[in-house]
Amino acid sequence: MTLDTLRTDADRLWATLSETARFGATGRGGLARLALGPADGQVRDWLVAEATALGCTVQVDPIGNIFATRAGSDPGRAPVACGSHLDTQPTGGRFDGILGVLAGLEVLRTLARHDVATAAPITLINWTNEEGSRFAPGLIGSSVHLGLLDLETALALHDGDGATMGGCLAEIGYAGSAPLGPWDFDSYFELHIEQGPVLEAGGLTIGVVTGAQGMRWYDIAVKGAGGHAGTVPMALRHDAMVAAADLVGRIRTLATARNRPAVATVGRIEIPGASRNTIPASALLTLDVRHPEAETLDAIEAGLAEVASQVGEAHGVRVEFGRVSNSPPVAFDPTCVGAVRTAALRCGYRHADIVSGAGHDACAVAGFLPTGMIFVPCKDGVSHQEHEDMTREDAAAGADVLLHAVLARAGVAA
Amino acid sequence: MTLDTLRTDADRLWATLSETARFGATGRGGLARLALGPADGQVRDWLVAEATALGCTVQVDPIGNIFATRAGSDPGRAPVACGSHLDTQPTGGRFDGILGVLAGLEVLRTLARHDVATAAPITLINWTNEEGSRFAPGLIGSSVHLGLLDLETALALHDGDGATMGGCLAEIGYAGSAPLGPWDFDSYFELHIEQGPVLEAGGLTIGVVTGAQGMRWYDIAVKGAGGHAGTVPMALRHDAMVAAADLVGRIRTLATARNRPAVATVGRIEIPGASRNTIPASALLTLDVRHPEAETLDAIEAGLAEVASQVGEAHGVRVEFGRVSNSPPVAFDPTCVGAVRTAALRCGYRHADIVSGAGHDACAVAGFLPTGMIFVPCKDGVSHQEHEDMTREDAAAGADVLLHAVLARAGVAA
């Protein structure tokens, strides 16, 4: 047989996705599989058992990342890694993160089923606490493994009930002893649902992820003047709500006036001391701006300063803003991106380049290893919700592309 | 002497305002004289003692309203009433309500000092719980007296600590036995600070209040679609925050496009489940609309329906609104309004007609008796705050106009 026609088993992958959704099932179609809780322990045990049954060597590092390695024929080759995370949001879905791990397992199962020996080993990774909803922030497993976050600091982090990561790792038996990294991997691939509507809207099956957007967070304060809702004429008002509303509209234009991938979101607004019959004296807003290029983020930030001053003048208020976080854009390795694109072509799936709007373990890994990501559509672009959904066909297509990208990188035994 | 040149004593009134501000003083220049609390009891005792010293007959009705009557020369004449309220907001000022009662006392003192006998009796009223901040709603004393609110219902109302109005009235000794009304008064006049910036901005001393605005309250819900702040392109969003912002701007235009007194205020906005990196799925807003004419309120409500549908279409969201309260406009009695205007002219104070944006006991009384109100400027239009302020001269001017309006109505003994 030629490896070009090798495909993963769509039914097996889908059955595995369904089967493992019992670990942390909410009963409403979603998962509450919080990092290092009992359900996370159960799905980890299940994964280790399955990988072991496939002949993999399983290692766990001190932050609980699981590495299941299928040997290659060439002892001198660094493993090609793939994976994602098995933890979910408190009312999360059945695919975010999970698909990447279970599709990696499906890749290993497919190679085993077809007796394919790769030259380089292949390592399936389950990263600890990607979501960051039980222990903040997210990406803790990959960050500690890569040396971006101190192990002791991470182990001391506690959830809302005071339980520490260290304690929880010990409790579920995943305080491992394998050394921290970054390990010497050849490369890393991560399959993930898009968490956005672009692929679905374009009738595409595969997103070839070229990188991840940069993200900047701002806090904005609008300071006007309060007053009695009945006694202050419109013309004499310095209404912080009206000014904030104007600002929200102008911020939207800052994003829509740029090239397409620019997004700007005012997620929160608070009116201190708000009352139904009081003119709002001040308003506090948050702003999340993302774009794949730092220059555009700079330009939007300059635009924000302009609209802040325009709104201030138009409404007789003061608008102040400050940047509270800055994640620079990530560009994935061109050869890994090429491997994903070639794999999609080989499998005949409609695909297009896409930039990730969300953060992933792959974004952290990309600073250390050649990295690529594969996106597949999710229904209505919804994620982090119990009704998060996708089709069996898209799940399998993603696994097929992961298989061929990994194969291209690992090579077949001589 | 001709009564035309009679004036109140500016120093005495100002000293009385300062002296009584010790009852409930917050120590930061304001008052916390909550209805029927110990400080309210103290200032009531003080008022009763002062009125009694002037020879007035004091009566208290079962809801604690105080009526201090200075006899007239004609036993067949109904008393001319004036007054306001001595209770304040939890961090209120020294003038809202208080000025109306103490200026009424100053009118009685001035008549006594100058031995002026009026034909009709004059009754000074202190209404219970105008503010409604301890026992909701406001205007309870006048509403019960007028038969608009059931006495038993009112006495059973309780504050945040479970204390009832009935219990508190008994505790401070103001559960009176005078019959409820509406009593047979000739008319009612109330002096009050404007609580808005119009008089100050116009360099005016006296506002001749022709009536009170109608007020309608609405709850508005904007229902869009949530999503990940990084992954949903701007063009595919149904952002409830952006739609709400657009709505706020259009609502402002609904008011500014009408004739001047129309005001519209979005006082509260809430984004359920708001998060910095999530596109808001829904937004809840409150709207307060006021205008002196019901027709204009109707037109604004029709405009609201239009902009709700426009915003819905423009942003692919659903906008629903419902009216949650409706206070019809109040027109004061033309002869009482004329008496106030003539009094201002006689005293030589710059004045203009004005419509009250806030609710007052006088608005309730106007449904039963010929009623008029006098406004005087307050600093920066501020009320319901500890730094609420006004000048001694404006306080005295208001008392002078009250004096001459009452005199015009009561007549001088033959």
C-alpha cells in the first residue's frame, strides 16, 4: 500500500470521543472536567492504559503532563510530538482540546493497525490545565514544561476551595518524576476546533494555522459628571454612559476599518453606583484587541488614543486607558505549516490558511520547537459551552491531516 | 408699612439651616437623616417646639405628617399650606426638602415678627419619608394623607433591618391621631432647590414651577450572540455590547431631537456573564424618559420602538423593551403658579418658568389642591449628595417668594 491513501478510522475516533465524554459528563451534553479533578484523573488513567496497550512508553513530568511515545526505527531521531489537553471549562464542551489528544491517539492506533513503522518516534502529549479555569492562568502545563513558569510557583497555585495544584496532582497520581523540558522534540502539531465561525462559513474542512494573533488588553475609564435624570437638560450633561457608548462604536470602527483579521471586543462595562434615575458619572470598560501583526496592534492602539480624545471632547468627559496585558503575535514554523497544508491537499480536504484567534499550548511551544496547528470547524463557531459541537467527518478529517503532517515529519522506516 | 416690602430674615433662615444641620450630621458636610430615625425624631421635636413657640397649633396624623397652623382672622377660611420634608438620603445634603420646611417656618416667624395677621390660617407641613431611601417608595407621608396609599400598608413597610414604619413612628413619638386627609386646605406651596443646573446656568434666582414632568421607566434587553473575542471576525458578530451602545446613542437622539425639556437617561447596563475576552451575548439596560407632555412621551416611546427595530436589524440582534412605570405629567394650578410669578416680580428676583424634573410631595398634592412650587438654584445642580450647596441669598429669595405667594393666597386681615 502507499501511505498516501492511509486514513484514520472515523468511526473509531468518534466512538472514542463519545466513550470518554463520560468522564466529567454534566448530563446536559457537555463536560465539567476541571484540571486535576477526579474526572481528569479518570480520563488520564484511561489514556495511559490505551497508550500502554498500543506499546507506548508513558512518562509524566512533575506538573502532570503526560507523554506517550511510540518508538521509531531510528534511535537517533528526536520524536515528533502532537497533542492538546483533556481538561475543560466548568461547563465546557466535548471537543475543545480533547479532539487534539484523542486524534493523536487515533494516529497512533492507525499506525499500529496498519503496521506502519516511523523513522522518528511519535509522542502524544496531554498538557495539564490548559483552560486555566480551576487554576489560573491557562497553559500551566506547557509553560512549566518549557521553563516559562516556575514549577514551585505552579504547584502552590490553588483553586477557589484552597486546593493546590501540587496536592491535586498527588491525589490523582500525576505528580510525575520525568524531567521538565523543553524536551528534544523534532516538532509539535496540535489539532483543535477552530472556536470561530470562519471555516464553517467558508465551507472549509481544514484550517492551516499559520500563527496566532497578538492580543492586547486594555482597561478604559470614562469620567463624566453624574446628576439627576430628571433635572439636567440633555445639552448640559456629561453622561459617562453616552460617552462610553460612543467609544464602543468608534472602537468597533477601529477594528473594521483595518484589514480583516483585526478584532476588538469590549467585554465588560461597569457603571459605579449605577441607578435607574441617575446620569452615570463614570464608566469602566475592558477592551480586547487582536491581530496577527504587531504593527497593526500598534496602529489600533494609536487609534484608541485618538478616539479617546475625540469622545472626551464630544461629550465633555475624560477618557483614560491603560494596557493591562500584551501577548505578541506568534508565527508557526513554515515547514510545519507546509506539512499541514500538504497533508490537507493529499487527503483532498478543502482548506485555507487561518490565524488562530485564541491561545493554545502550541503558541507557547512555538517559541521552542517547530510547531504547526490544524483547525477543524465547530458548529456555529461555538466553544467553551456545553452545546459545543462538530461533525464526525470533520473530526476524522482533522485526524487524517494530523496523521500525514506527523508522518511527513517523522518519515517511514527504511 | 406696605406688605409689598416685607422680606424674610436672610440671616435667621441661614442660621436655622445651619443649626438644624446638627440633627443627622455626617461630619462631612452632609446629612444622614433617614426617615423616622433618631435624627429625624430630633429635628421633628425641634420643629414642633419652634412652631409652638410661635403660637401655632400642631397636629400629627397617623403616618407622622406634622401640621403646624398659625391661626387666621377669618374662621371660615381654609388654611393656606406650605412645606416640604425634613428627611434626607443616606448621604444627603442640607437643603433638599429641608429648605422648604425651614423657609415655611421663616415665613411664620416673619409674620409674627411684623405682627401680620392673615385672613386665612397658614399651615406649615413636614411630610413623612419623602425620600423613600429607608422605606420605599418615596412620598409615603403625602400619599397616605391624600388617600393614595393605604395606611395599614404603609405602617407595615419595613426598612433593610426589618423595622416597620409603624414601629419607628411609635418609637420617635410621631404616630399621631389627627385624621388622615386630604384636609380642606385652600392651596399648597412648596419651595425646593432645583436639583438641576438650569437656574444657575441662566443666572436666575427663582424658578416658577409650572408643573412636573411625566416620567416613564423602561427595561430593555438586547439579545445577540456570544463568542470568543479572538476567533469571531467582526463581520460575523452579533455583539450585544455594540448593539447596546448604538441603542444608547439613538436614544439620546430621541430626546435631543425633541423640544428642549425632553430627557432620556440610560442609568444602568448589565452584561450577564461578562468576561474580558468574550463577545457579550446580551445586555440589560434601564431607560428613564421625562417630558412635561404625555403626547411627547408617547412619541418618544414610539421612537424607541423604531430604534429598537433599527438596532436589531443593524446588528442582527433582538431588542425588547417594556415599560416598568409611568408617572403622568403634573400641571400646577395656574392661579398658584401666577401667585409665585407675581411674588417673584414683586420681590425683584430674576425668574423664569421651569418644569420640575424630579418628583415632590407637591406633585401628589396637586391632584387634590391648587398647588404651586418655587425653585431656587443649587450649586452645580447637585442634590442627594453631601456637597449639595446653595447660597444664603438664594435661600432667602426663595423664602421671600414663598412668603408673598402665601400672603397673596391667604390675604391680610381686614
